[in-house]
Amino acid sequence: MKAPKQSRHGHLMSALAIVAGALGVSAAAPAYAVLGGQPMAAPQGATAESSTAAVARAAVASGASSASTTSASNYTVRTTTLASGTVINEYLSTEGVVFGIAWHGPRMPDLASLLGSYFPQYQQGLKAQRAARGGRGPVSVQDSGLVVDSGGHMGSFAGSAYLPQSLPAGVSASDIQ
């Protein structure tokens, strides 16, 4: 018995449904810190490590991602290495609010997720910078409430973002790295 004939459109729709299903299963939303909010939850499959500045760091068990925490007197730095190899440092106030974020690695992190509600402000600054100097090169958005510096090239990206008004006493912009 012959199978019913399927139109070319039907094959295309079936193929798209399979691809969409596969992407939906494998494309989990990235877990990042939100500037001005809470630190990121460790991504799925991450290995976490916590330590203070006075305690030697234990070796991180092998895994796709890892996270570690170190403390200073008036802020905490939490480091997370994503499966892509990109390292994200979160700078947390004593209240646990992210006042700064820095990244470096082979892939650019999702800035919309990292910057949260500050992303539209970043986009405006980026648009103004691109209009003034062109569409390429490092980005430096400096506003009274947000500073973002980002640059690099394929395979090597780095940057930082912080809220100047939220820097704890004794912390400078150069500490966000």
C-alpha cells in the first residue's frame, strides 16, 4: 500500500516543526546576573565553589561551568565560568545587589540579560556612539547612571558594566574587572 502523497509544503512544515522542537529542547535561557538586581543562578550543569579571600581555593570539579565567590570588606566578587569559556565576575554589595559585572572570554555574553532594565539605556548610548564614530570598534557608554565598556574580536571579548551611584565606599571603577 502506498503512503499518501505529501506536498512539498507539507515536507517543509514537517522539517521546520522538527527543527523548532529540537531548538526548543536544547536552547535554555542563559542564567546571568542582572545589573542592579540579584546575582545569577548557576547555569544548569555548573559546578559551584565558594571561598573567602583568606581561604585557599579548592580545585573545581570538572564540568561545563563553574562558579566561585570571594569576599572583600564591603563587597563580594562572584565568578562564574560558562560552558563557552566566558568568565563573568559579579560584584555584589553587602545587601547582595549586583552593582558591577565584568566579562572576558571567547564569546560575548548576552548583554540584554546581564544589563536587565539598564539595557535600553545602553542601547541608546551605543546608538549615539555609533552615529558619531561609525559602526565598529570598542564600545564605551558613559552615562550618569550606567557605564559600559566592551570590546574585542572573534574569540576574545572583554568588558565591564557598573552603576556609578551604587559603588560601595572605597570601590572604584578600576576594581570592576
